[in-house]
Amino acid sequence: MNKILLAFDGANVSGGAFEFARRLNEQEPILLVGAFLPQTDLSASWSYNAGEGPLHIPAVESSVSEMISENMLQFEAVCKSNDIECRIHEHFHQLAMPELVKETRFANLLIVGSEKFFGGDTAYLTDLLHDAECPVLVLPEEFSWPEQLVLAYDGSQASVFAIRQFCYLFPGLCGLPATLVYVGPANDKDGSLPDEPYVEELAAGLFSNLDIRHLELDSRNGFAAWLSGLPAPLLISGSFGRSLLSQAFRESFAQKVVDYQLIPVFIAHK
């Protein structure tokens, strides 16, 4: 049984995140943990610099509001009505975000609603993705259940690791049409993928309906545009690795997809 963590901040409860978890539970029973963080004053300063420690967000008194308590009760009731085994973890203190990161160490998957997490502020979400110690599924509030998978491959260890982690967690989705995509520059006429024979052997064994494509794009914006034209895709990416500096991963194609809140994005890194 997979332990899946849902992160909610204050009154911002993501219905999209819960819906994906509910659908997963229909396929195979899960343990769903609702982690309720305090509602915060986003205008307050927060201390985080790449490589200098975990994100610290100052809590305010409203974090213990009646609305949050009602949301926790509703979460428990909805889980019960959908036959989902659940737990509730409260993080009503100043070290809420570091505690959430610690919880990811003991979870198989973290699901986050990109439009609801701290009011859709992508800076908070980006830092969580950077520090999470388990794979993360980022979801817009409105999405279609995946009809196809897009495996973002750049030849790196991280991209291959993400593909394997997805299959371990979602074996029921690996029968969907899957496209292994290598994004190269528009003037790259070679058309070959890094370590192509190896990645083709691996991916063909994991996905029963596999296609391999080399996209020639002028910019990373072009990849997001290409994705938006596909029917109900789910992107699998190894971006946001710990070895990347903040400015580097903010410019990644996966970051742009998350920022634009287009489609479900699965992110895994060591």
C-alpha cells in the first residue's frame, strides 16, 4: 500500500489533488495523509537560499482558525465516504514547511495542487519541489485523467530515475500510450538520443505502448506549447534535482509547465 501525502495550506484545500488521490485509491488501496500547514502572511519575509537550509515560513495566528479545523473534519469525512484509509497531520507552528519536507522522507508520493498551495505562489511550490525527498505530483485544479504519458528525457540520471519511479508508483498507468521525448535545439539535425539503445530497452520494457520522438524546438516555451496540444497528457520529469542552482531549475521546461498550470506533472529526483 502506497502512502500518499496531500499538502494543504490553511484554507486552501485542493479539490484537484484529492480527486487524483481518490482515483488512485479506486485502482489500488492507498494510505492518504492530509498534511495541514498554517495559513500564512505571504507578504512576510521568508529565509531560503540555495544550499543554505530549508524554507522557513512565519506562521500567523489565523493558522488555528475554525476554517482549518472544519477542513480537516471534511477531509476525514470525504475519505471515509470514498473508502480511503486516512490520517491527518497538523503543522501549526513556524517550522511547518521543514516539517512537511521531513514528512516526504516517509511517503511514497506527495500530491500538491499548484493553484491552491500558498495561493498559487510558485516560489513556495518551487522550493518544495526542490527539497522534497519523495516523488511529487503537481496538479492544476481542473484536469483530465491521463490518457497518455510524456517521458521527458535529456540523457541525465535524473530523467531516467523519474521514469522508473513513475512505474513503481503507478503500474496501472503504464499501459497508456507513452512518448519518450528528447528535446533538442532546432538546428540539431542528428536526431539521435543520448544513450538511445539503453533508454529504448528500458522504456520498452516498462511501457507497452511506447513511441520515441526527438523534438526540434526553438525554445523551452515551445515544449510547453507542444504539450498543451496533446489530449490529456501527464508529464514525467526529473527536473528540480538538488544539484541544480535555483536559477537553473526555474528555467527548466518542467518549471514552465508547472507555472502555467497546464497539466499534471510528475517530478522525481534523488
